[in-house]
Amino acid sequence: MVSELPLQIHWHLDPGMIESAAGFKARFRVSMADAVALALAAKYGAPLMTCDHHEFDPIEKSGQARFLWIR
């Protein structure tokens, strides 16, 4: 069913993505999965869609990423 959604699935990380994710992880102490999601959104200039205000509010306030809040 996921393949029917209007999503792009990326199965690999290039060195630039890994470096970007590491930067997010180091600066904001987020999980590796969240750091990769942030790096992917940054790479494509897209907002990160989430409902996790606890994790991402400080990042949004810093201006380091854009978010689309789903609740």
C-alpha cells in the first residue's frame, strides 16, 4: 500500500547526506532516524512532516529546518 502513496522512497545515503545527518544529530541530539529525515528534507528543500513537537520544536526555533505539523 505504501507504493500507492505519493511518496519518494530513497534507499541509500550518499556521503553528503551522512555528513548532514551527523550535523543534525550532533547539534540537536536527535535520534539517527530523525537526523536522516532532517538531512533528506534539507537536501530537497522540503519541510519535514511530523507531529513530534517535543523533538523538533527546538530545531524549528533555530531556523535550521522547516516543518509541516500534522497535529
